[in-house]
Amino acid sequence: MATAAAASRAALSRPHAAAAAARASPAAGARVTLPRRRSVRSAVISSSASAAAVAASEPAAGRVTLGAGTDGALWPKPAVLVAEKLSEAGLAVLRGFADVECAYGMSPAELLAKVAQFDALIVRSGTKVTREVLEAGRGRLRVVGRAGVGIDNVDLQAATEAGCLVVNAPTANTVAAAEHGIALLASMARNVSQADAALKAGKWQRTKYVGVSLVGKTLAVMGFGKVGSEVARRAKGLGMHVIAHDPYAPADRARAIGAELVSFDEAIGRADFISLHMPLTPATSKVFNDESFAKMKNGVRIINVARGGVIDEDALVRALDSGKVAQAALDVFTEEPPAKDSKLVLHENVTVTPHLGASTVEAQEGVAIEIAEAVVGALRGELAATAVNAPMVPAEVMSELAPYVSLAEKLGKLAVQLVAGESGGIKGVKVVYTTARGPDDLDTRLLRAMVTKGIVEPVSSTFVNLVNADYTAKQRGLRITEERVSHESPAAEAPLESIQVRLSHVQSKFAGAISDGGDIVLEGRVKYGVPHLTVVGPYEVDVSLEGNLILCRQIDQPGMIGKVGNILGQTNVNISFMSVGRTFRGKQAIMAIGVDEEPDKETLEHIGHIPAIEEFVFLEL
Ligand SMILES: NC(=O)c1ccc[n+]([C@@H]2O[C@H](COP(=O)([O-])OP(=O)(O)OC[C@H]3O[C@@H](n4cnc5c(N)ncnc54)[C@H](O)[C@@H]3O)[C@@H](O)[C@H]2O)c1
Ligand SMILES: O=C(O)[C@H](O)COP(=O)(O)O
């Protein structure tokens, strides 16, 4: 029975053919460590298409460990590289599924040298997962796990291009970050760190360190997401008046906490304290600069537990020097760690911590478990709820689309093999879904991705999955349009009746696949859970899409099935399915023959020499 997990595996994973090889190996339940050999690794990570890439990136020495599944079957254990400190609780989850190597404090060069030997990489904010790293891991690295919220240290575009899923742990450190924000707010207002340092240096300075009160003051929360709203909630408890700016936050959430949503200028113009909680993006980079500081009240105080890059740090030093900004409390910096002689860090009105927002015992344990579960799920081929660069397809949608995922990929794969000459020349692909559902009730992203995978993978070295399908199509100039034909019928249970793939403006090596409109047309359905090919060009056929396929176009006349069957039988090629479709009696017909084995060249030529046969093509599935 097809399942959501199976569908998502198809959508996300590299094919796991090694599992089959592994099943043939020693006693179930055993754990075997194999020296890595090219054949094993190629199978683990991919399709034939990427074999060349694999060979090119093959590390000299690597290992594949086989683990046993609940069914006793053996599979190659994935390898996970943990590049920054992760709590034991998370490591235990990872070790239950994968070989785990913790290599903390690697230099960028060390990471580059190592990454190709792993299926997943886990980092915190201290490791830059650059395009170079993702390129180095290409062919094997399937998942990057960010043990925390901010993914500004991961090159998402490069990850998407490589078909590498990025997952994060967005919820477990929210409270820790909010508490740290409040700790900085209160300690800054009362000069705690400065007074502490002075007293330890022997200075008793009660008049120098008179602070300011929080109660009744206005706090502007910039970025009203998870952390921002928790800061707002706590600040309300301290008796502060809270305003917030967030172009994407719903007003009712702010109202529920008692915060007023206002514009950027109003927020920074009215606030006594400004606390930053937005992500670092091109839009927020250095958004606090000379111009914005000028709009603030004199003597404003700023807290940043978001990202250093949202502040122009030189401008902040100027604002502190001029007194425009009375104090700042900073947990994060543009460069981490900041330079030892950083004017900002050394400024007497600045309180600093070394990116400790998420660093509580509780948060680190939560983050470690959250990311470990997300990475294990992704390695299993499930779509993680915290995927950052893949469209989210809910489990129930996955489940019902599972058999159509295979149909979509097979139609794409067959269609591309029908194109004459350079299949790189395909530009227009139309996918037509016939469904009993209403137009908004069918999520086709997964199916579109699988058609793309079917079309692209056989003719390129690109590995395609749900993460990079749209990107890959765009890169190759492949314009994929979709149409839904609705036969609304509330009683129908199946999400789809048929999927049709049409390739326009191409020549075909099999004229019988060309429809009246000049497109290569293939259509299929799912019958009893198995994908079937039901239309080739203008012909109706019915052949199950298992094994390989021979299409023959001939003059409709008696005895053709016997003749072809005989030739295949003579070389022990087993026919799994056969179907004939014709336009009119005695005119042209198409024979679609499913075969378990690939016939040799001579056998195929033999078929071609049958006088009534006008053309034939062998297609791999
Ligand atoms: N210092 C730490 O250790 C620490 C810990 C956790 C989170 N963080 C950082 O805190 C920030 C917030 O984390 P979160 O979990 O609340 O994320 P979140 O995604 O829940 O919230 C971010 C909010 O910022 C808003 N936003 C986006 N662009 C904006 C803009 N131009 N102006 C105003 N608001 C904007 C979004 O709409 C969203 O509501 C992130 O930068 C994260 O990396 C730091
Ligand atoms: O974005 C985050 O989650 C925080 O900045 C925490 O980063 P860290 O994992 O490096 O502590």
C-alpha cells in the first residue's frame, strides 16, 4: 500500500537502491561495517544520472555502516556530521539512526574537506554553510540542520540548487532568547555589568551608576514574531508600555498581548527602549543606521538579541558617542566573535554577551532534540515540518498522492525518451490533471516536481527532488504549465483521474506519440495502486508501468501480437503486459508491450523488420 512516507521518500531522497543490495547481505539484525566502495555509494545517493558526479567526488576512504530496520532489513546507515556543540539528548536521537561524528571547532577548510563524507550536517550560528561547502557535499549531503532559528549562516539558494534540504529548530530557544533580551534590558537600565566590573576593580561608585526605571517607559519591539512577542509579554509584566513594528504580524496577536502595532518610524520615534527581534535579511540588513538613529528620541536605549547585521555598527558607535543613544545591550554582532579592539564592544555605555540568547540548559536540550528529530525525519525521506527551503506538503496530501507521485515521474521519464535528438531542446511542458476535486482541492506541487524529475534526470547529471525541482526546471529553460480539468463529483474518492504530460514544439523519435496538435502526449492513470499508461498520442492503450516498455506502431491486422510475442519469447524476454490501441479498424494501431527484461539490439531490430510495423521504440522506466 502506498504511504505518505513512501511518497515523500520519492520526493526528497536519493534512491536507496543500496538497501536492496544490503538486504541480500548477512543475517538480519546484524550490524555490518563495510569499507566504502563506489558501487555502494553510488546506489545510496542516486540515480544513474549522478553517477558521474559521484565518481568525481568519491572520497579516497569512507565507510558505510549497515543498520537494521524494524523489519530486520539492512540499510546503509546515514552519516551525520555535527559541527557545533549539541546537547547529549539530541546526539542520542541521532545515534539511534545514523553514524554520528562530532567535530567541533573545525576551520572552514576542515569542514570543506570532510563534508562530502556525510549525508547530513548539523550546525549552530558559528558555522558558515557556504556555497563552497554545499558544492563540496554535492552528491551525498542531503540535509543541513540548523540547531536554532536564524538560517542567515546557510546559503539557502546554493542548498536549494543542490537539492539539499535545510531544516531548523525554530521553537525550542524562543523563551531563552526572550529571557536574555529582558535580562539585557534590565541590567543595562541598572548598569549591572559596568557596576560589577567597577566593584571587582575595587571601585565603590554608587552615584556613577544611577540607573533608569522601566515602569511606565515605552518599549518598541521590532519584529513581533516568536521571540518578540515573548519579550512584549514579559515587558508588559514589568509595567512597560509596548509598541511593536512588524509588517507581517497579525494585529490581533499584538492586541491579545496588549501591544500596539505601528509603523517603523513611529516605533523608533516614540520608544525609550528599542528591542530588536527581526531576522537578518537583505531588507533588514543595517536597517538601524545614521538615518534611523536620527529619528529616535535622544537618550534612547537599544537591545539586540536578533542579529548583529541589522545594525550599522559604525553608526551605532557614532550615536553612542553623541549621546543620541544612551546605552546599548548587544548579544549579537556583525562579525562573531567581534574584533578584540571593537569600539562598539569596548564602549563604556555598551553591555555585551557572546551570543548567549539561546544558551540555557533547557533551550539547548530542546533545540538538540528538535533538530535531531528533524534531521532524522528528513534522512528518512519525510518532509520535515521545519523545512526552510522546500514547499510543505501536508502528510495527508502525501498519503493520497503517493501512487500518483510514481505515475507523474514515469510519464515524465517516458516522454523525454520519446523526444528526437537533443532533449535539452524541450521548452514547453504542460501537465493536465483530470480530477473530481474542486480547483482548490488539489495540491500539485509534488506531482509537478516529479514530472520535472522524470524529464530532467534521464538526460542530465542533475539530481532532482522536491527541494530543487522548480529551480532546476527554470535553470534548464523548461516552462512547466499546469491545467486542472475538473469533473466535479463529490462521491469520487481518488484525488485524480488521470495525469497527462504534453511536450510541445519538439520532434519525436516515435511519430505515433504525436497528437493532432503536434505535441508528444502521454497520459496515465492509477489502477489498484499501480500506475498505468493509458494514452500515447491519439491512441488509447492500457499498460502497467512496471519494468520497461516497447511501443510499436503498425497497420492494424491479425497476428501482430503473436509475431512480436514470438520474437521476444525466443530470447527469453518476458512480457508483463500488452495492449493494443487503434484509430480505426484496419488503419494504424499501437502496441504497448511491458517487458521485464531489456531485449538486446538484435531482438529489437527483428521486431522492426516485421513488415506491418512502421516504427518502434524501447523505453526504460
Ligand atoms: N541571540 C540569540 O541567541 C537568538 C536566539 C533566538 C533567536 N534569535 C534571533 O531572533 C530573531 C527572531 O527570532 P524568532 O524566533 O522570533 O523568529 P520569527 O520568525 O518568529 O520572528 C521574526 C519576526 O520578524 C518579522 N520581520 C521580518 N521582517 C521584518 C522587518 N523588516 N521589520 C520588522 N519585522 C520583521 C517577521 O514577520 C517575524 O514576525 C531571529 O533573527 C533569530 O535569529 C537570536
Ligand atoms: O538563531 C538562533 O537560534 C540563535 O541565534 C541561537 O544561535 P546559536 O545556536 O548559535 O546559539
